[in-house]
Amino acid sequence: MFSKLSIGTKAIINIVFVVLVCMGVMSYFVLSKVTQEQEKSSIELLNSVSREIEGRASGYLNELYATIASSQLDIQRNINNPSDFNQRSMINSAIAMLDSSNWALAAYVYIKDSAYKGDAILDPRNRLANGEFMLLIKDSQTDKEGGIEILQADENMVNAKTVQDVMNTGKVSVGDPTFINFGGSNILEAAISFPIKNQKGDLIGAVGMLIDMELLQKTILDPELSVFKGDYRVLLSHNLIMGVHPNRETLAKGLLETNSHEYTVKIAEHIKNRQDGTYDYQSLQGFESKMAISTFEVGHNTGIYWTSGVLAPTESINAVVDDMQRTVIISIITSLLVIILFVSYYMKKNISIRLNNVLNHLQAFFKCLNYESNKCPADLKPTADDELGKMAVEINRSIRLTQTGID
């Protein structure tokens, strides 16, 4: 069957076959490389968003840390020189500390010292039931100056974990996100507490602020940070307590408490070892996902690390890869069709038609030579000075010589 085809057709088939094989092999390597690079790019994109969240969260938390650290020195100076004036100065310093922050909703100063007890406390609102001093203030206008209100001292604040951690260890404490009833509202907060010491270095109290986690929730879940369909961002405390998550049911709960999948266990281990990167994860809805994590230290040399993370469904990540693959495949197929059409056109116009002209001319001459026709063909008209053109010239010359001999 193949042997009966014309030379031009055979040439076209062979060329197309070789091009198909070459394009197929090239397509395989190109698609493999494109897929590899696109997957790498997607992972880098997730890591980049995770670092962006880390930058935002660490910026806010460390801003609060620095503000408390600065106020701690002023408060300690005033406390170590007890007087009515210094007590008022200490209160004003705490109020200024809270009012200067856009991310804290409340602040407190707890003093366990005889110089600040009972009748020595100027404002009865700052007196606990046991006579100890506690200044408790809230800010109802966190986005601007003012809105500071002094609340009645609350024993619950003294018993809060961060305050107790400071009183037991004498070190800075950063609490886990938790819901508390504060000022008649149920709010999500996390506290940063610093120790207060007297001139002898003895621990006598704590000063700190409550972080408004709702504000962090808004900035970290900002839709502008979305890079894949269905992705979302999270923030975890040192003890893997959820501080930011689009599903409010998970807030103030442990990571492993809400998702005990083996992937989550592995990620918890990576976080514990501060191994930033992107890992396999299964969402609460059961979707295969990727989770990029970035750990950062809260404060300076505290040893307290929080973790930012971004999760994206694997299907959404692969959709980007699939889209790129489709683009490459369409480009390759288009290129292949263009090559086939061009080769077919060129072979037909420049080889097949010209060979047929030579064949028809020779057949006509042989009919004339064999007296099957009384009219010899006119000269071939070469269309190019290539091998076929030169062949036509030689055929014309031979026919003329033969015809002269016959005559």
C-alpha cells in the first residue's frame, strides 16, 4: 500500500512522522519541566504568603511587646518610689501604654506589695477584694486616641494564666488565644505580660496588655492575600492554639484537638522543631491540601514562637499547573499543525507537482517516439534552478536531439 503512494506523499508522511516523534518527545520533556517549575512556583507562592502573614502578625505582636517593655520601666520606677504622685504617674503611664497601641483592647497592672495595698490605693476601682492593687483599663477606640476607661479590679484577671505564669516564673509570658468575658462582652484575646520587680529585684507584680485577636483575624484573613481558590490563612500560638481561622468553631482550640489527621500530627512536629516549609495537609472538610508554615519569635529572646500558615486545596494548586499544561499542549499542537500544513504545501507545490510535470512530459514524449501520438510535447518550463529544474533542462535538450534525429 505504502509503495504505491507518490514520492511526495511518502516524503510528507515520513517527515510528519519524524516531526510527530520529535514533537512528542519534546512535549514530554517540556511538560515535565513546566509542571515541575509550576509546582515549585506554587509552593514558593504559598511560602511567600505565609511569610507575609508572619510579617504582619510579628509586626503587631512585637509592637505590643516593645510598648509594654518601655512602659514596664516607667511603672517600675514609679512603684519603687511610693507616693500619691508616683501612683498617679504609674496609672498615667499604663493608660498611655494602652492608648498608643492600635492592637490592644485592655491593659492591666497588678502589684502585690504592702506599699500598694488597702487604703494606700487612691482609687477604689484599683482595689481587689483582698486589698491588693490592680489597675484594669480598656480601650473602646483602639484605632484612635481616647476611649480609655478604668474598670473595677477583677480577681479573674489576677488568676489569668499569663499573670500567674509571670508571678511563678518572673519571666515574660505570652498567653494563648482564649475567649473571655470582658466588659460584658465575650472576646477573643491573647495576653502579653511582663514582670514588675522592686529595687531588690524581687518579683512584686505584672504589667501587660490584651491583644485584640479580632483585629488580627481581619488583617490575616484579608481576601487580598488569597492566591488559590479555597485557600485560607491561620495563626497558631506557642502551644498550637488557634488564634486566627475562618472557622470560628476552631478558635481558642488546639490544632490537634480540631484535626487529628496524621498530616496534622506531622505538621505539629515541624512547628515544634521550627521547620518552616510547605507540607501535605488534610483540611477539616477532608480535602487534600498543602500547608505552608512560618514560625517567628514573639519579643526578644523569649523562646516563645507563634506560627503563621496558609492552606490551599491541592486541587486548586493543580488547577494552575493543569492550566499551564493545557497552554503548552495547545501551543505544541498548533505548532505541529502549522509545520504539517507548511511541509505538505511545500512538498506538493515544489516537488510533487513538478515531478508529475516531468513524468507527464516524458510519457508524452515516449508516445510520440512510439508513434502513439503525432505531436511531440513542448519544452518543459523550469520554475527553479534546482535539481528538478536542471533535470527539466536536460530532458528538453535530449528530446530536441532525439526529435532532430527522427526528422
